[in-house]
Amino acid sequence: MRSTGQVVGKGIVETAFEFDHVGERVPGILWRPDGSSGPTPMVLLGHGGTQHKRTPGVLSLARRLARHLDYASVAIDAPGHGDRREGPEERVAPAEMRRRVAAMTPEQAAAAATRNAGAAGEWAATLDAIERTDGVHGPFGYWGVSMGTGIGLPFVSSEPRVTAAVFGLAGVGNRAGSERLAEAAQKVAIPVLFLFQWDDELIAREHGLALYDAFGSAEKTMHINPGGHIEMPAFERDAVEAFFARHLRRPAG
Amino acid sequence: MRSTGQVVGKGIVETAFEFDHVGERVPGILWRPDGSSGPTPMVLLGHGGTQHKRTPGVLSLARRLARHLDYASVAIDAPGHGDRREGPEERVAPAEMRRRVAAMTPEQAAAAATRNAGAAGEWAATLDAIERTDGVHGPFGYWGVSMGTGIGLPFVSSEPRVTAAVFGLAGVGNRAGSERLAEAAQKVAIPVLFLFQWDDELIAREHGLALYDAFGSAEKTMHINPGGHIEMPAFERDAVEAFFARHLRRPAG
């Protein structure tokens, strides 16, 4: 894990890093409250499709977790995103995204599910690297909605170091790759907060409810709000904070 | 509104009161942080079936609102409950309650809905009395699940002084009286937090989702947790507090 730059401001140390994994260079960012080192709770932040490791929603959550809870956070660029994308960045409106999702062939959907499953390995490698170089050994939480759930759910389902997770804006139904997500959910036994939008253009209500139902966790809470895929109310960030504050206990030392 | 007793302890003044309304004596309790008087946000607490104005869940919420948010609260005994019941108090297990609900005739269900609608008038009279005697003029919130929603939803839908409400453990479907609840929900335009149990023995999932869907509010959030009617997780009280803290702004003065 190589540090590629550091900025300190507003009480937070933000360190850019990269590491190599299965022939890929994976770039990421680590946020820590200024002055903290060694053991700390840490939340892994998985960005959504078309976004990147320092997209506004990720950056804002990392800063809140540092300022309000004194937690560290880490984000990495998903395959084909951020510094790993080919071609120019694009902003895709929900309607256009829905069109693309609807136009996906079963082969394309299965390929996306496979890519997400592969990306899960990059999160495990990120944890390995952080444990080696930063003296951080958990507890670890995971947060990621939409593609952040598509990648994060297979990862969390097979990663015992993560002990609480926020997912959302995802579902299981008749799409290819969906059985894999449902199977991953059934394997999850840690506390889960599942955020859902009642009028999501990309995910049918019954598919969101089916994913909530599939989680194997004894503690699993679903929050439903009106509005589309990108219209989650800002107050759900307070709920995310409260969820991690309840579950990620500060380690001794 | 007659005060019938007062106890002060642990930073809270608890005042018992009663007033007359349509030939009925309605007993209640008012909680205020010790040392506070005059303008304050206030939450109306509607207890569930077989419970009463000082049932543990109500008392605990009143104390939390006073200690954590410096808010006042008020509860009244619903018709046939607490000091207004005939015969001995009974504890009814969910399975037995389900049996009774299933055994209700359409006439009995309609009579219960009519009684709930009448009880809504007692809440309006409570607000009138408090505004006259306690110098409290809002903002007012309402909290009540199960029967507390059966009574509180018709009340809130026709009461402009209440500006935020928590409902739950209720649904609309094929039961008599259910259309009335759905119509009341459609008239509600204030922020709503709707708490639901995924394995509720008394309310089918689709009926709970239908009630959430029916609310006319632009801001409405549904929280779903696993477990039966009386198994709502304790952490939902934090969510209730956060909801009221967001919506009931402290009045000047």
C-alpha cells in the first residue's frame, strides 16, 4: 500500500493511496480524524455506479464519521470508475440509467454480476493492506448503496472482519445475477440497515422488499422513503451515523 | 382541566389531570422538564390497546423526550382503558389478540373504528385544555402505534396544530373500518415516521405497506424490523427522538 499524497484540513487527514491486486492498480483514500492514530473503528465506503472514491456523497459521509464519531473511513475506486475509468467521466440521469439497465442482455447482466463479485476481492485486499500498514484492526463497517451494494454485499457476506453494514437502492427479482445477490444476503448475519426509495426508477418495490427479506441477519432494518433512485433524503445520513455509532465500538488502546 | 396530583423526580414534573368531554371524564398526565414553564414543544403520546396513559413504553418515552430534548409530553387514557376501564386490567398475548381480532364481526370492527374516531375528539379537547391552562401552544407532535394509530391517525388528519407524527403497527386492507383509516392517511400532509414489524401477528405485510403508501405526506419514512407486534427493537426510540428533534422547533420566549 503506497501513499500517493496527503492533505490535512478541517480536522481531518486525507491520505491517497494505491495498491496492486490481481494485476490491477487500485487507488483509494483513507480519512482519519487529525491527531488520531492506531486503533479506531473504520467504515468502508463503496460508491455507486458512474461515481468514484471521492464523489460528494462519499466525501461528506467520511467527514461526518470523522467529526461526529471520531471514526476513520476508506474508499476505493471500483473497476472502471474514477481513476480506473477509460474515457471521459459521464453523468447519467436515472431515466437514461433505467433505459440502459432495461436494454442489458442476460449476458451483460451476468458479466456485471461477475465484475461485482471480483471487485469484492479488492475490498478484502484493502482491509489486508490497512491492517498491515495503519494499525487499524476494526471494528469495520461497510456502507454502499446501488452499485455499492452490488459489490459490497458479496464482499460482506464472505468477510468476517466487517461487523455491521448499510446497503440500499438494490433488489432481487428476475434479473440475471440476482440469485447471486440473494444468496449473498442469506449468508449475511451481521446487523444491516437497508435504505430503499419507494419510487426508484431502477428497482421495483417488490424486488427491494425481497432483498430485505433475504438478509439472514437477526437485526435488519429497512428504511423506505418516497422519491427516485437519487432522491434519498439527507436525514438518512443521520440514521447511518446512528447505526454505526450503535454497532462499531471503539477498540481499546 | 383539573390538576389531580403532582410528583417531581429525576428532573421531571409529572402532573396528573382530568377534564370533562362529552359526558366523559378523561384522565391524563402531563410531563415537563423540572424548571421549565411556558412555551415548549410537546408530544402527544397515544398508548396501545390494553395499555394506559402511564404504561411503561409511554412513561419511558415521556422521560426521554424531557431529558434528551427538553420537550413536554402528555398522555390520556383511551376510552375503556386505564382509569376508564370496567373490570380488571388484563394482559393479552399477541396470539390471543390475533384470535380476538380474527373473530371480530364486521359490526364489531366498525364499532371499534367509530370508537377510535370519537376518541380523536378527546385529543383535540386535550390540546384545547393545555393551550388554555399551561401556556403551551406548540409545536405539537403525535406518537402512537397500534391502537395509538387507530385513534391518532383520524385525530392528526383533522388537527392542524399537530405538525409531525409517528404511527405504526397498523395497516389498511380488507377489514371493516379500514377505509376510514386509509382516507385519514390520505389527508395527512405533515412529516410521518411509520414503524412496522415484518412478522406482525395482527397486521399483514401488504396491509402495512398499503397504509404507508396511503399517507399524503411529502416526507414519510417507513422503518421495518423483524419480529412480532410487541417486539419492536429498542433502538427505534432513538429514531423517534431524532424525528421529533428534526421537526418540533423550540418556540421563542
